[in-house]
Amino acid sequence: MSLYERFEKAFMPNYGVPPVALARGEGSRVWDVDGKEYLDFIGGIATSSLGHAHPALVEAVSKQVATIAHTSNLFLHEPEVLLAEKLLGLLNAPARIFFANSGTEANEAAYKLALKYGRREGRSYFVATENGFHGRTIGALSLTGKPAIRDQFGPFPVDVRFVPYGDAGALKEAVTGDCIAVFLEPTQGEAGVVPPPEGYFEAAREICDSTGALLVADEIQSAIGRTGHWFAHQADGVIPDILTLAKGLGGGMPIGACIGFGDAGTLFDKGDHGSTFGGNPVSCAAALAVLGTLDLDHVKSVAARLRAGLEDLRHPLLKGVRGRGLWLATVLREPRSAEVQKAAADAGFLVNALQPDAVRLAPPLIVTADEVDAFLAAYPAILTEAAK
């Protein structure tokens, strides 16, 4: 029985059966169980910041797991304190941190933090965006503006009002003195790597300031160098009230963070929230290795090379490119992203059919210029094959 058949027999069907079974990785390359090599332009869904088997990550995780692998939240340990201090230094603003295990858990913490604020202030509803994605647990799903994954699990515990992403006028109309918080992605990830119009986040900050609503920035995908900045909101010159992180922070190890700025950082009282595995020593050691190794100048350089190469590419199927940093979508003229994903895998490249007309590119942040050039050289033939 093949590994694919064993997977299908053992697991719930919510993922289907993935088309490629990976066995190992090194740098920006991975190999499947049959020994075929691929250049990884998915990066574990914008998660494998340092690629695969990076020496800094291997050393940090190995050393920590051999020292102490778990403490629970009943005890503190130095890696979690060092990581919190490092993040606060990169944010350069007064804040407090809660560590979780994933993006949806980070957003659950943000949701509860905002709820506590809303009930204290007598506020009654949230605002989020159409096609926004914040996670699949019930609180995070409440804020997710994707009816196909949301509606079958309702009704939800709070009133959430959805507005078109990037429309500052609609946001201003929706946010009143009764609004608890506005949940926004600096760039919408699962919607197709859709950046907002210039000035949108500044407008959101002004709207929240004028009404007293909290501004929550979901940077699960966009933070930790992915856009060329440590945090995407820094490029807009905006400080949110609550920030959520995960994915690239751990470089492949599970970790999430909910960060409250100013007063939002002290809303929780003792016992209000918790996580047995949150702030796990091994995951914190991995995150410290990521933050200590990433080179943002390199990210900006290879990101500019990738984008320029894609923008120069002329192909009947390719409509354009959008996104920020090493987090891009190639936009197609026809809904053939699944065909592009398959053709790319056949050619030895892993990409992600994110939307029917959008293919996500999120390579490791250590991807080299030569690897970018190899992808750019191969992509026209991949598109041609997908268009057949």
C-alpha cells in the first residue's frame, strides 16, 4: 500500500490527499519520497522562513530539546523571556505578549482580549473584511469573511459586520462608537495576496482612534520579514492596538503570538486566558534563531528580483503580479491555477493554487538569486503547459 493510500485510510478527509509526499529538505529545496527534487516556492505556506534544515534552526532546536523541551505555563523559562524581549525590541513600542501555538490561536487570544475591552466599554460588534481569513476555530472563524468555510458552522457568538477590503469609506461607515474592534490583514493572504490601496491602514487607524474601536492587525502571514519589514504595518507607519503573529516566526516550529500595545496589553487578568504549550521552550528557541538569522536586505533584494522578473514576463495566461516582498501572487487571465500548480510540480517547482486565478509564491526568505532566476526561467513553460 502506498503512502498516499495509507494517508487516505488513516486521516479525516478535510485535506483530501496531498499530491506530493515530501521526505526531506535542505535550503530552498525539498525531495519527495521517490527522490524527485523540487524548488520550494510555497515555504510551508509562508512559514519556513529559513528554508529546510537550516543549521541555525537545527542547532537551536537540538540544543533546547536536549536541555528542557516543555515546562507548561506553570513555570517560566529564559527562551520565552528572550523571545518576548526580542519582539518588543523589533516593535519598538510599549506592549505585552501572549504566546500560543498557531495563527488561529493567536487570533482567538486577540478576539478574547477585544471582547473583554468591548464588554467593559459597553460595545457590541466587530468589523472585519470580506474575503478576510483569520482562522478556523469558532472565534477566529466568526471574523473570517469567506462564506464557503464560515456559513456552515454558524450561528456565531458575536455580531461581526463585513466590509469590502480596501474601501476606507465603507470602513468608516461601519465603525461607530458601538464597535469593539476592527480586524484587518495588512495584505489579505488567503484571498489571493491582495494588498490594500495606499493609505488604507492609516485611514483604519484614524477611524479606530476617532470611535474608540481597537485596531487588530492580523500578521500571521505578513510578518517576520515576509514583506521586507519585520512587520508589515511598519511600512505604513501605523501601530495597531493588537498584533497577531505565527507562521514565519517559528521557521517551521509551531508558535503564535498575540501582542497588545499600550492599555490593550494589560486587559487580561490572571486566569483570563492560557495555553499549555504556548511559549514552549523549543519553539521559542526556534523563533530566536529565525530572528537572529534573517537578513532583511537579502529579502528585499531577491524579492525585487522576483517581482521584476515576473513583471517583465509576457505570456497569454499571465495577467499580472501583486503582493509585497517575498509574498506574491501571479494573477491569471483564466481560472487555471490548479493546472499551474500541477505543471510546476511536474517541472520541479512547488507553488500554491491559492485562488482559481491566483498562484501564491512564498519561498523561504533565504532563497537565492540563482534560485529565483531558475524559477523565472521555467515559469513561461509552466504557464504554457497549464494553458493546454
